[in-house]
Amino acid sequence: MVTTVTEAKKVKAGEKVGPGKYVCIDCGKALEFTEAEQDLRKCPACACEMYDCFPMTHIRSDVKTPEDAINPPKR
């Protein structure tokens, strides 16, 4: 298995974001979005406005819901 490490992109609260995981740079609280074009809000834990973005780039066409991601359909 090959693992690729990519550097996280920084995003600011108020931006429109796509699916992925957004981790607050101050307190580490993670927000996850599964749909595109959502407004990123200030961190609910510390009100910080900057996040590290880890976009979803490996979505399988047969994975449609978060439950499918946890228990992927058999191929």
C-alpha cells in the first residue's frame, strides 16, 4: 500500500468549501463536510477563522453516503 502525504491547504472562515475535513489551526477541532459549496464558519470551540483543509480526493463512485464510507459496498 502506497501512502502519499500532502501538505494541508489553509482556508479561512467565510469561504465556500467542498467535501473534506477542516481542522482548526488553534485548537485542532475538526469539521467535516460531505457536500460541496458550504460556508465554512468560525471554529465553534475557539472562534478561530483559519483551518487546515484536507479535501476528499479519493471518493469511489459507489460510495454515496458517510455510512457507505464506513462500510463500503462490496466490489
